Amino acid sequence: MIVSVRRWLTRLKFTVMFFVLTLAVYYLFQVVSGWVEPAQRYKEPAGKAIKVFQQHTGYGEQSTTLADRLLLFYWYGE
């Protein structure tokens, strides 16, 4: 059996380069995802935007059912 050192070095070089480039792409994706993700997801909206969901406890006000809320949603056409 003949073992070619040059062929094994080529395979080793390919494997090392594949591993290094895979790690580079992984860290690049982490940087890009951190850059794209908003800093504060749940802050109050600014400008003319309104907050869509408000959790009501039902104290001191008439609590509505989910069906009533859905009916109002379709009534206003939003």
C-alpha cells in the first residue's frame, strides 16, 4: 500500500480551512444578528404608534370577554 504524503497534506489543509471558514461564518452571523436585533424590544412605542395589547385586570372596570373583543376588532375593520 502506497501512502501519498502530499495527498494527505492536501486533505488536512482542506479540512483545516473548512473548519476555520465555518467558524468565521458562524461568528459573522452572530455579529450581524446582534447588529440587526433591536436593543429594547418591549419599550413604549414612540410617535403616533399605539400599544396594541394592554392587559386588563378587571378591577373597577367592566371586563369584556374574548368574543366581545374579537367582535369589536372586526367591527372597526382593523
